Amino acid sequence: MTPKKKAIIVLGGLLGALVTICILSRLWPFIALSLLRRGMQTEIHCWVRVVDQEGKGVQGYRCRVVEEHAPLLYAFGGNDAVRIFETGEDGSFEYKSKGTTGRVFFGYSWDTEWTLNPKQLLQQRDLAITSLDYRRRIGEKPTGYLGSRENPYLLHVFTVGTPQKLLYWKTRVKLKEMGDYLCVDFLSGRTWESQRPEGDVAMADGQYTKEGAPRCGTRMIAGVNCSLYPVVDDWGLEPPEGGYVKELCFGKDWEDKHKSYHQIQYYYCLESPAIGRIIYGRLTFGPSPRVDGAQIESYTNLQGERNLFYKGYTDLMDQKILDYVSPPVQ
């Protein structure tokens, strides 16, 4: 080999080494992060129990589980595994990861869970468990830790019945006088403005003073045959059996129940002489917690049942009701 060829080979090797060093210098942060994440992974073995709104186990619930695995190189995404588990008689199932995993999601995405379980709605987006939290809990409490057979993770769902065809109406509010009441008749879908409370329910905005914001931001007063209860559950599908009152104050009555919502919603219980039985419903108005300028929507179960689940409730982002009865009810 001539000296010239040797020089070219040496020079090529040096250039290749420099290119490799440059590439590694750029990829090193991703490689280090990937190694760190892979080192944090562990095998997860736990129990999960699916319970309904009454705390009872849901048998036959199909739970979508997503295992998150750290990639060889962080910048190029992960290698997630999707598996389906079904609950037994007590609503529980045993989960064992396929190898090591960094994080596991139980009941991942409400829309997929709805497809798998059309009679149950998730009351949370998902249940996420990390390998670090899993190991920490076992280290702190080797027996009876959260995730063990005797103390399983809980996935809360709302079990619904057959969708009802509800009396539904909506209207946009525009008050002439800021201090007036907006009065509502649920069965006729009629609303009107008055200086005093009238109708099934009357609502008025609190007025600001020199001292600042009013104690009662929005006041709701029920009529003779009506009573109210704040919506403080996740779905607003099932009014309570009792605890109704004649007046509500937003947000005091919501905060007292450890709930505070940007949008006002309340249940109503109406003794209807026209229908001859007690009927239940829900009223919501928004987008801000004020009567003036609000869009009011009313849902009433004319069958006398407390179930307010309706066709179209799967479209949770904009709540389109697809099958309903229009007012007035004769």
C-alpha cells in the first residue's frame, strides 16, 4: 500500500470518528434519558376493582389497559402495549405486566371504554400507576398496600339504564333590568322576567356593592311545588332521593359540598299536578355563572324516574341530545 493510500485511509477514519462523535454528542441527552427511564421500569402485579356509584363491584366490565414502555431512544417514541381485562363476580381483575413497564393506564380514554361498556360511564379519565409509586407503596407497606388483593386500586364508573327520551329545551337569557328574576316553567319551556320570584324556579344575579362581590353570586328560589339540589356529582345523571331545599346560593351551596363549578347546574324535583306524579330533572346555564346572558338548558324525565341519561350522552364534549320531547307538555 502506498503512503498516499495509507494517508487517505487514516484521514477517512478520522473523519468517520468525528462524524460519530458529533452524532453521539447530539443524541447523548436522548440516550441518557432513555437509559434512565428504562432503569426506572419494573414489573407491576396488582389488583383493580371496578365499582359503580353505589360502591358495588361491576361484574363483566371490560377494562382497556395500556402499558407504557420506555423506548431504546427517547426521541423516537415508545412501545406501548394495549390489553383488555374483564372483571369477575366481585368486580375485580388481577393484572400482571408483560415484562417491565414504566407506567400503566387502566380504563384509558373514556370513549374507548364507552364502546367496550355501553352501560357504564367512567367517572375519571383513567387510573394511572407509575412503577416508582408502585415500588414505593410496597416498600412502605409490604402487606395490604394499595394495589394488593385485599386493597385493590378502584376504578369508578357510573352504571346507567336505558337512555330516556327527556323533555328538553334551551333558551338564551337577556334581562332588561339587572336586578330582576328570571322565572322558569319547566313543562312549558317558558321563561319570563319579573321583579319577584315566580314560576317553578326563579333565578337572579347578586349585585356588586362598594364592599365588593356579593356573598351569593347567583340565587335560585324554588316555587311551591318545586325543590332544588346542586349538581355535585360527575355526570348529573341521577338526582338524589332526598336533601332538596327551596333556595340555593352559588357558589356557597356547592362549596359546602366540596364542589365548585364554573357552570351552574342543579337538580329539581317537581310535583306536577298536570302529570300527576313527581318528576325529576336538571337545569344548567352557562358559560359563566350569571343569569343575564346565560344559555339555559333543561332536562326532565316525564316518566317519574330519576334517570336523566339520554340518547347522545356519549358526545361528552358538547353534550348533544339526539332524541327528546319538545315543550310544552299538556
